Amino acid sequence: MKKLLLFIFIPLFGFSQSFDRVKKDGWTLPSVIAYIDARNSSDAPLKPTEGIYNFSSNRPNITSQYKLAIFYYPDEFVYKAHIMEAKCYRCDNFKRGDVKIVLEESAMDGEFSYKWYSPGKRNKKGELKKPHRVSFTGNAYEELDYLQIILEWSSGDDQLLKQYPKQNN
């Protein structure tokens, strides 16, 4: 029995270590890809929605650009989209790894409610003075077999286009 328990805890510890490495490396593309590859070659692969996404908007007044790493948090039953890269108004108040979007699954496959976070204020040392705040909420849904997530707004739709890992058909 002790050997079985040891066998169960080693893989979980490895994933925790890998995720800690992503944080320590500052959410760089190579560290996130290494984490994704390690998870997908294990007994507990990523969920199809998890991966690296680029944000794009069809609304003419939106010029923001994001590269996001989306991972599932089973203890909270949500997906969190962490910022890897950002070009936007007040983006200097975000840091790599900050949560930009939280997606909560609905009872229907591929449908979510979401919370969109605006950056909080940081002091001169870069420490968060006021927390990031939820600025928008809405509904989202997946299209094209987990390759695209559509965020619905009253003024149009935005898309999260999956970049990595590629879908297996």
C-alpha cells in the first residue's frame, strides 16, 4: 500500500513543480510549452480547453492584444487565463501571470460564463496597491472543437484563438 501511495503522489508533485517553474520563469512561452508538453505526455493530460491562446477583437475601438495561458483549476471548478504578453491601455499595471479572464463552465458542454479583469493599481515598486477588478461579465462558448473561444459583448464579439497545443483529429 505504501508503494501505491508513493506512486500516486510523485506525478502530482511533478505537475506542481512544473507549474511552480512556469511561475518562477515569469510565464515565458518556453516554460508554458514545457509544462503543457509534460502534462500531455502524462496520465493526467490537459483538458481540451487548456492551452495558449491569442486574443483578437472584431470591435473597431479595441486595439488590445494578449497572449494568454488557460489552465483548469479543479479546486475552484474554473479555467483561468493568465497573461503571458499584453499590449493594451494600462497594461503596465498587469504583470505576466496575472489573471485576465476567469471562465466557469455551465451545464452545457462548451459554454461558459466569464469574468474579465481590468488591472489594479501598482506602486512604484510594482507591488499591487489596489486589486485587479472584474470590469465585465458575460457568456462565452467554444467553437471549432476547442480551437476558439468566443466572448460575447453587447458591442460585438471577441475571440480567443488557440495556438498551442494543436488539436489531434
